Amino acid sequence: MSEREQVTELAKRRGFFFQTAEAYGGVAGFYTYGPTGAALKENVQDAWRERFAVQEGHMEIESPTVMPEPVFEASGHLEGFDDMLIECPECGSSHRADHLVEDATEMEEAEALEPEEIAGIIAEHDILCPACGGRLADEPVGEFNLMFETNIGPGTASPGYLRPETAQGIFVEFPRLKEYARNQLPFGATQIGPAYRNEISPRKGLVRLREFTQAELELFIDPETDEPPLEDVTSVELPLYSADAQTDGDRGVETVPAGDAVESGTIESAWIGYYLAISLKFYERIGVDLDRFRFRQHLGGERAHYASDCWDAEAEVDGDWIELTGYAYRSDYDLRKHDEYADDDFTVFKEYDEPVKTRSATVNPDMSYLGPKYGEDAGIIASKLEEIAERNPGLFEEAEDDLAIPVLFDDDEIESKYEGELVPLDKIHFEIEEVTKTGEHLLPHVIEPSFGIDRLIYTVITHAYREDELAGEERTYLELPPAIAPTFVGVFPLMARDGLDERATDLANELRAAGFAVAYDEAGSIGRRYRRQDEVGTPYCLTVDYDTFDDETVTIRDRDTAAQRRIPIDGLAELLTELREGDRRFEDVGVAVADA
């Protein structure tokens, strides 16, 4: 049985996760978290919130999962949020074409290729349909937009979409959030919540879902002045799989101190280096095996056009490397797009240390000239002249010749229509005045660590999976960190009689009142009860027996070693807290008794 099959079977049996609506045949890409899985997920989210919101001093918001169409027009999702689709001519099944290529070849990042290249590889390797075995060679590879569309209100007048990422909920609220931050950069906003992508072919359980949970941080900075506290993490050893290492003979992962990686330029942004370093400690805390973990730098073809440097945190699961987190320097792309499309101000006013005298230009183009000359483009040309005057007021005053159209339009398509033509200076009325400025409006840049919570859950369970033998019997258990285990302590009566069950029930309730996640179990032999808790990763189990009535002590059992010790009930909550926080070692408490 493969590692994935072992984990999937355990997850279903012990209530971690299972396919949604199995009573109706199930539906691909949707999974339900059972009682243990929901608790584990909540603990992982709380650990993320503590590290990336509370400790970093960032705010947290909760925005709707449905937003109107103009939001996604501005963000670019309507045009560019696509995956590569190929359909089988035999059975009609749809498949994600780049995944077929990755499964059939040694290529790891086929999504960086163009659809035409993917189609060529499918034909070259004669890749077949996974559903029916039909030939896919020569079938077109198209693009499929992944967003779920809906309507807001009755009818179709107000189209909307389920958000494909939580980030846009933060970006669109930036004008309000900057007020809460008192217009002081840098500041960060976090959000944990569901996102939706209509995946072509969901696969591998929690690895690729149509509804999934993200935990995202958007840090807004002044790129000229704001620097991270890199000195706090400069010596943290990062397992880096750089772009050079991937292309230069596949050198593999290289362990580099965070400070050195930034100084050498391997990590281009000090902010990215900082977040990689603090994330490494977070992954270790929640139970990711760092021997099966790396930070992989995006190759040139993978990066979004607005991102200068991107890294993924990846974990090895059943022989595959899966992305857990993406780290991107998004520049001012997101706020610039929303500033352009929306009716609000997405800039931050940056006050100067001292007032600055500058020159300002106002332009009043002669429309009686521009109108007949340029027709329907006259308004565009006039507005471009005004933009140029605002950015470079001296251009009009210093020009010796008339202004050429290419000066105004850079890469705009309209440039080709009027290339080389001139706008006479005497047809552009302008005034220059000196003004004193106390500051300027700037569009902040964005640093984004984006975590996939479901993939973290899957990785943590997989990396915690253990098999051993106790007293001649095979055992399966999850070596989960105590702080994130779905149940922290099990409480059992030795037998469900003679008042043992009542005393154990009272103890369980006392511990719940003290804030512990407690499982009470009196069914079956004590050994079977231990095994059930082992399989869900419960770190400790307490057994109430007849000696409890005499000396007010219980037996505590350690999950990983199965060792047992006798401890007093008095002060039990304090002791368990110390064990959960790592302030006490199990072998240092109480008195040892025979192993289970």
C-alpha cells in the first residue's frame, strides 16, 4: 500500500477527511473534514494566525466569498486565470493537459509551457486518456477559466464570482484598511477562509480541490524605505532549490543561511527572505518533516509578469513534491489595477521630512485642433498630454520642437496609428507654477505569503504517520506535535463499573473546563482504547483505576513510546499545560510503571 493510500484509509476510518456526499456518489474536488480533521485544521489555522498575524502585529479581516465581476476584471482573473484543457475524442473526458505531461514524463513544471508546446509533447509521447485509453495526440489544448460564476440577486444583471483567492478581499478593502493603519507603512492584513477554483481534473485528495482554504498575508510596504527585521533570522538555515540549481545540472537543494541568501542575491527580496525564515519555524512547529521539505524558486516562465521573485514551499509526499505556500513580491500591480478601475483612492500619502518645492504644470489642449485632426482619438490624446504634464511638467517648457505622439503613448496600440506625427506646441496651452509639497501619494508594493491550509493538513498527517509493533501487535499512530493534535488527552476508566466510570467522567469534564481537548472512552479493552487514540495522534492518555480512590493518582501514557507513569490528580492541568508547551519532558514526571 502506498503512503497516499495508507493516509487516505486512515483519514476516512478515523474521521480526518473523506469525499463529500459519498451517499450520492461523491463529487470530485470536494472533501469534508470529519471530527478529528476539523479539530486538526482549526489548530493549524490558530498556529498560523498566532505566527503571521499576532506575532507580526498584523490585522485580520474576513471578507465575502462572492464578489462582483468588476473586481475580477480589474484583478485580471477574467482574462488570465486559466488552466490548459484537453478533451478525449473517445469518451469526452476532460483533463488538465500539463498534468498529463508531468505524469507521463520527467517534467515537473509543465504549466510554465504554452498550450501549443504541451500539445506537441502529448503527440510526441503518444499520451493516452487516463479514463479510457483513447489517443490524445493531435487534439487541441485550450484554455479554461477556473472561476465559478454566479449572479448576485435575481436575474443576470449583476454577475459575480466565487473568489479564486482570498487576496482580492484584502486588496479591494485597502482604502479602508489604510485608515485603520493610520496611513503608516508598512502594515499587513491577513485572512483565512475558503477559495474556489473549478479545477479541470481534481486529484490526489486534499492536494487539488475545487473548494479549499487559504491563509494569506498581504504586506504593504514603501519599496524605497521599508526593510524587514532580517537580522532576527539571518542565521536560519534555509533549504533552497534555486532557479540556478534547477537549470545548472540539477544541483539539488542547498542549505543557506537566510542572510547569506539575500546578500548574494539568490533571494532577491529581503522581505521574501524574512518570510521564508519565519515560515520554516512555523512548518516545524506544526509537524512538517524538514527532511522532506524545500523552498523552490520559480523559473522565469512560471512567474507572473508583475512578480520579480517567487518561491514555493514544497513538501515531499508519496514521492511527489507538492506546493504548500507561495511567496511573491507582487510590486504595486494589484493596488494599481484597483486604483485604475475603482472609484476610490488606493494610494498612501507619504509625508516628507521637510517640505519640497517643485514645479507643476496644467495643460489645456486646443480641442479645436485635436478634434478635426485625430477624430475619436482626440480625447485620448488630450488625456495623455495631461498625464505627461503631471509626471513631467518641464517637458513642455523645455521642448524645442513639437511633441511627437510616440512620446505620449509608449507601448499603447494607438502609437502605431500616429507614429512620427507631431502635436504643435502652440496647440497645447500650459502653465507652469512653483508649489510647495509636504508629501506625495504612492502606491504601496505588496509582499504575499499565501498558504494552502488543506495541503498543510495532508502533509502534516502524512509526515506524522508511523507504524511499529507493541507487545507483538502491529500499531499505527500519528506523531503529531502536541500543540496541534486534534485531541490532547484521552481519559479512560480501567473498567466501566465500581464508580471508575463516574470518576473518569468527572476528570474529563474538569480538564475540558481547563481548556483541553479531551476524548472520553470506556468501550473495549484498555489496549484497544490506547490504539484508537494513537491513530488520531492523541499525545497522552489518562487511566482512572482502583488506586485512584486511594491516592488520587492516575496513570499517564505517552503516545510515541507507550511508556506509563503515575502522577497525582492535584496539579494535573498545570502539568498537562507544561507538556503541551514543551516545558516539561514526559520522562521527568511522576513515577514510572510498566509499559502498555
